[in-house]
Amino acid sequence: MTLTATALLEALHGVYAYTESDEISVLLPSDSGIFDRELEKLVSVSAGVASATFTHAFARESVHFDSRLCLAATPSLVIDYFRWRQSDAARCALNGHCYWALRKEGHSVAAATRSLEGMTNSEKNELLFQRGTNFNETPLWQRRGTGVYWRNVEKQGFNPQTGEGVTTSRRRPFVDRELPVGDSYGAFIEQFVRPEAARLGKSS
């Protein structure tokens, strides 16, 4: 999924991509003019890029992604959206670990699903703990999702005309598997929503 998220970030000229479970969210800059901001084009191209990338890289059979657009009127709503998706990541991860723990014990799909219905998070954590898994010690990316964003990377080169070494800077996608959580994640997202405020070290 991180490879697919990276492909979408590049294809849509996004500033941040976030993936958890089987979904990907891409943040476009507020002044983005890609595809003349045509909704149908954005939806069809993003679904196509995701489907093609994932199928080509991982699947033995073709995989089909759907796509939708979320329009947020204020920066705060954008931040809330990504915090909401990260909260969903923890829920999905906990459910997934519990489901497969039960399946490994011989429970059918229906039985495992039924067993988890109505369980609280603490009960699910206890279910895993009794089977030797501390959910809080699982990899961070499983509980918080993964972010992809641009970073400038310095590369050492050589100028054949002068015979001197040169340093160049290239923008490359960076995969972040150790995202912060809660208010810290909100502050992290703000740098992509309000880049000018982030550079000045303050919020507007």
C-alpha cells in the first residue's frame, strides 16, 4: 500500500499521502490545478493509478480501487479528517489482529466475525493478551498508519569539467512508518495544510 500511496502522491502532485488498512488518502495543495480541478477526472485517474500500481506490484489477479473526493472548507477540517482516518487505523488493526487470532484457532469467518461483535477495545486487547500478543507492542505503522511526503535529499556528485565534487538536492518521497498520534499528529498535518505557518513556526 505504501508503494501505491507513493504513486498517487506523485501522479496527483500531492503534498501528503496517508495509508491504513485498505485505503489511501492524498492531500492536494489548496492551489492545485491538476486536471483543471475536474472532479470526474481526479476520481477516475486516482482509482486507475491505484489499481494499476497495486496489481502490477503485488497481485496475482487484478485489483480494483474505487475513489472519492473530500472537499474541506477550512484547514482545521483537513486536519480533523486525517486525525479521523488515523483513529480508524487503530480500530482496524485491533480488529484485524483479533480476527486472525481466532481464525488461526480454527474459527470460521462467520464465527470469528460474530465473536468480535459488541466487544469493547479493552476486551479485544485482553483477547490478544491471552494469546500472547500485546497490541501496544505491535509495529507503530499497524496502529497509526503510514505517511508519505516529500523530502529534499542531498546527493554527492562530480563535475567532470572542474574536477570538483558537487552536492545537489533532489525532492524524493519519504515513507514515514512512525507517525505521531493525537494532537501531535494534528500539528504534524498542519505543516502540509499551512506550509507558510509551519515555516514561520506559528499557526494562523
